[in-house]
Amino acid sequence: MTSESKTEVFIIMLSHVTSPPRRPHHTKKIKENFRVPEITAASGNEVSASAVYNTLEDWNLVENVQAFGFDTTASKTGRLKGACTILEQKLERDVLYFGCRHHVFEIVLAAVFTKCKFTVSGPDIPLFKRFQANRSKINTQHFIPGINSTKVQEVFKNNLDDILISLKTAISKKLPREDHRELLDLSIIYLGGVPPGGIHFRKPGAYHMAKWMAKAIYTLKLHLF
């Protein structure tokens, strides 16, 4: 028989230099430690924070912690019950909060969505869901760049050329993820330009309230069509 209980795991990784190089040409030796704690799905942030703290104790690194890197969800940053808050209390000192720069943009987009009164149902955004479902009915040859709008022109009129140059320069670099490239492509098209690879539109992919880039991509596509 198999158990019906659900568990979650997360990875704790430590990467550090084992000994400083004595001479400039010496190669640094990097040591990596891994641990994959298993916690029950309903155990909450207290257990997650304790798992990290216990691991730090086992590795004799409690005093070495200087900052927390994290996404900006309430489960991490909640004032009373966030995992970072609990872990900081266990360390008994103030720690630098270093939020993921990608997730920081989520806060900005969330404010825009609130201002525009977007309807949200759980993790879904109904407008995005309808667009995804009806993608096959859209003629991708017929689109209207956002810069055609007088309101958009007013916003970008003094910086449009510089912005397009910056976007094209960014897209010429090696990008870690394809959604980065897609966002740059769509931004160029929205502003009336042509991306280096030409104008084409990808099939709408997965989206989630916690993925700011997916929301930005969907929003640009909705404006274009």
C-alpha cells in the first residue's frame, strides 16, 4: 500500500571557498554542501524555517549568515509568520533581506493590476485564461503596436529611440531564459520596432500569479491584439 500523505522537499545548498588562494594565480577551491529536507505539505513556515536553521547548526554556519535571498511571497516575508521572519528570530539578530530582483517586479505589476481592477480567481487570471483558450482564433498577422496610441506616444515621445536601442542591445546578448527574450521581443514590437529575429508571436504559455514575467508577456499580447 502507498501512503496518502503529502510531503514537500526543498533544497538547501551552500557554496563557499574552502581556503583563500595564497597567490593571484592559484585556483579557488569551491566546496558545495547539499541537503534536501522533507516536510509535510501542511507543516507551514515554522517547520521550513526550523529545517534551514537546523541545517545551519549542523554545518556550524549559524554565525556566518549575513543575508536572506527569497521570492517576495507572503510565506517568505510575512511580518509575523513569514519563513524569513521566523528564521531571523531564531538567529536572534537582524539579517539583510535581499529579495529576488525578478520577484520585486511582481510587486510593481501587482500594483498595476490592482489599479486596472484585474479580476483574479485563485492562481488564475480569467482574462489571460480566455486569451490562452482562444489563441487559435487570432490572426497573428493583424496586430496594432501600442505606440499607435496617442497616450502611449505621449509617454515615450522623448525617449522612444533610446529605449528601442537599449532593448535591441539587450536582446543581442546571451539570455538565460527564453521568456526573457520573448518579453524583449514583445516590448520592441509594442513600441513599433522590429526585433532582430523578425516579428513572430509564440503560443501563450503557462502563467501564474507568482510569475511576473508571464503576466507582463500576456499583457503585451493582449494590447497588441
